[in-house]
Amino acid sequence: MLEYLLRLALLLPLLAGLIWGSLWLTRYLQTRLHGGAARQGGGRHLQLVETSLIAPGMKLAVVRFHDREILLGCTRHGLVRLSEAPAATLPESA
């Protein structure tokens, strides 16, 4: 019984440390990857503008891609392009 408690006392903090380390590494790599694309000058070509829930499992989404706004119908089974228009430009604030 003492051997079991000793193993538990040693392995439980080790397991907790591994979980914490993997979560920290995941967060670090995600922020580094997202920041790296913007710093290289490439930027992002795809931007989600707005979504609207129509029914459970059905959404409408407006996506901006290469100066075009595309209306997508999103279901559990896939995506359908419904419409496309030039991207609306926002007036600059003074």
C-alpha cells in the first residue's frame, strides 16, 4: 500500500506537469504561427465577416476573399456558394 501511495505521489504531479506543458506549447505555437504569417507581409486572404444561424445545423456566412464578399450556406453536410459581390469598403474614420 505504501508503494502505491509513493508512486501516486510521484506520478500525479508529473502527469499534471505534462498536461500543463502540452497546453502551454499548443497556445505558444498557435500564436506564433498566426503572428508569423502577418509579419512576413503575406497577410490573410480569407476573412470571416459575419455569420447568422438560420436553424440548428444551418448557417449563413459572409466571407471576404480577394476583395470579394461571398455568401455561403453552411450545413452539416457541406458548404454552398449562394452569392458573390464586390467587397464593401468601410469609410475611414477621421
